[in-house]
Amino acid sequence: MAAEALEITGKSRGHEIKVETQGSMGAENEITAEDLARADGVIIAADVAINNKERFDGMLKLECSVADPIKFGEAVFEAIEQEINHG
């Protein structure tokens, strides 16, 4: 549900977005180094530790609970957009 909320809200705000999910079966739609090179920022919506988090080091990122994109999708994107635009 959080992945879908991120995709819907991101696209509605004019962003190109890629959502990686991690679960008991491993990572799906994994974000690559090439994806990160093109990214302006990263939203990490997780309630548990994620695998390979160090790949996001040095990136502008927003970390939040999995519930936040579902409940407050617009606010999540507003927060990262503000960081991207005004650093």
C-alpha cells in the first residue's frame, strides 16, 4: 500500500519515481546505482531496517514510517521537494 501511495502521489506531482520494496522474498524493483545517479532525492519509507541502506549515503533523503505515504502522501513529497529546491 505504501509503494502504491508513493507511486500515485509522486506521479501526480510530476515526478519520475521508482519504488523498491523489500520483504521476506527479498528486494523487488531494486534501485540501481544508475537510478540513484539520476535521482534528485530518495524517500525511505520503512519501519524496519532495510538492506543495502548505505547505497543512499550522500543522497538527499527523507526517512519516514511506512504509514506516512499512505496517510500524508502530499506532505511527504512537499518535505522532500522543499529540501531539493532549497536545500
